[in-house]
Amino acid sequence: MCAEPAFKDPSLRRSLALFRAFLSEQEDPERCYGLLARDAVAQVARYAPLDGSVVADVGGGSGYFTEEFRRQGAHCYLFEPSPAELAARGRLPEGAVVADGYLLPLADGTADVCFSSNVLEHVADPQTFLSEMVRVTRPGGIVYVSFTNWLSPWGGHETAPWHYLGAERARERYRRRTGRPAKHTVGENLFPVHIGPVLRHVRGREDVSVLAARSRYWPFLTGLVPRIPGLREVATWNLLLILRRSP
């Protein structure tokens, strides 16, 4: 996997590089997810030192994020509920644990950083999932959460943007076009998550403070758009939350 240069975040150059990588996800997943991992870990590093820190990668799939955290000197542990996802690259990530994000096999306050990239839309109970992430984070530690909200142009994942016309209609169109069923089914492994309720939930918690609530991929006005009700549900695309565990 060839190394990509570091990009200023936010910037148009970074956004274009990530978008091009997403377009080649099926043909070159190593480049796509490798770039995304480097970008996300760099975001975390702005809020917490990584060298020697303990990181819990929750729902990290086949290990791209875990590998990048380790390259930055962190002791990173991967918790993924799907054995198929763990083995998607033809090998099992070292030190990975098959575990559900609702019930992590970690003691309270174990992690300096609890990290979850694009998982929240795949769980039926986002609030319980977030509470478990907060539980395993030490006081003063960082919780990183990003997710694709349902009304984003990418909210239907592989069936987007036809999910705007209904999830079942979008799935049927995908089957007709590709000859195979869509990977995601709403109500089973994809759930309509909205930005407003998530923001109200985290801002109402007494055990975390919100350090950042911004669009993860947009190059402009990344913090402004998520503040505007209605508009944010479409224009944010993907919400990034950086939370600090309260003492």
C-alpha cells in the first residue's frame, strides 16, 4: 500500500483525495481504507497523545484503523462483532477480539481513546452503544465517533441516493442493477440515525463534554452546518464527534 501525503484538515485537497479513494473502494480497498485510517488517526492525535496510549477500536472491521494507531505508537485493541469482517482481508488482525459494542469486555476507564468510525448507523440502539464507549474511557480520555446519518446523500450506503425514495425501493433497484442483493438491510444491519437526536443526547450527558461536532469530510464550514436544524441532516454528510470523558 503506497503512502499518501498528509492533508490539511479541513481542506479541498483532502476532501477530494478522500472522495476519489471512496470511488475506488471496491477495486482498491487497501488504498481507500488505508487513507481513511491515516486521516482519522491524525484527527484523534490533535486531541490526545497516541504514543504509549491505550486505544479501543470498536467495530473496526478488518483492522485498518488498529494498524494505523499501532504505527503511531498506541497500544490498540480491535473489538469487532463479525468474524467475516475480521477476516475480510484474508487474515485475522493480530490481537482482535470478537465482541459486541454494546458489551465490551473491558473494565471501566480502561482506554485513553475509544474510537468508532462509521459504526453508529449499524447499531439498533445508538445511545447504549455510546454509553458503553464512554464507560470504558478513562476520565479525561477521548471518545471519537463518526457516522453517516440517514438523510445524508450517502445514508443508504450502497443503495444511496435512492434511499430517499424508500429503503425497500432502493434495495430492489440495487438488486435489478447489480444482480445481487444489497449488503445492508434497514432494520437489520443499517438504521436511520439522525444528527439532531445524537447531538442532543451527547450534549445532555454529564459524563462527557463535546470538544467537536463537525462534518467529517466537508472542506468548508465544517462546524457551522451541523448547528443548523434541518439543513444539517442533509448537508453534513457524515458527523464527527470528539468527546472528552468528564472527571
